[in-house]
Amino acid sequence: MLALTNDMPLLHAMFFASLGNILAITANYWFGYWLYEKTKTKLKASKTGRKSLACGNKYGYLALLFSWLPVVGDPLTLVAGVLRLKFVWFLLVAGSLRVARYYLLSLML
């Protein structure tokens, strides 16, 4: 939003915001994947983490449809790595939702 108020073109702002967000969820996925035990223990220690883990176990890729939400989104991307969901599908679902979120936010301006 700050970029747009400083006259950055809309497409540039959306691109950089989406890219940053996609890089962040990619890091979350790989943290969950590579640090399986530590991540799973940490998720089980918090209420949101437990809910995200239960949701991911029950719904798999469908749970990623909620990954764009502010509070539960990051734990869901960690859970995707813990559950070893296929990275390509993870990126397609969660990444496209991040782009869509910024597009919808840009329409509100």
C-alpha cells in the first residue's frame, strides 16, 4: 500500500508484494519439510499450530485454501512441509492465493 501511495505502478507493487509473500511461504514450507520433528513439536505447542496441523492432516491440499488468511496462513504453510505435500501443488495453490489477495487489495484502493 505504501508503494502505491508513493506512485509505484500497480503491477510493480503487486509483483513485489506477491514475490515477497511467495518467498516467505516457500521458506515456511521448507522449514516444515527439513526440520520435521522440531516444527511438528512447535506446532503442537500452540493452539493455532494444533488446529493447523489437524486441518492439514484432515484436508491436505484443501487446507491450503485458507493459507492466505493472516493468523492461520503461516502455520498452514509450515504444516504443508511437515506433511510433505508436493511442493509444486503447494506453490500453485498457496502462491496463487497470495497473488489473488494482493490483486483484491489493489481493487479496494
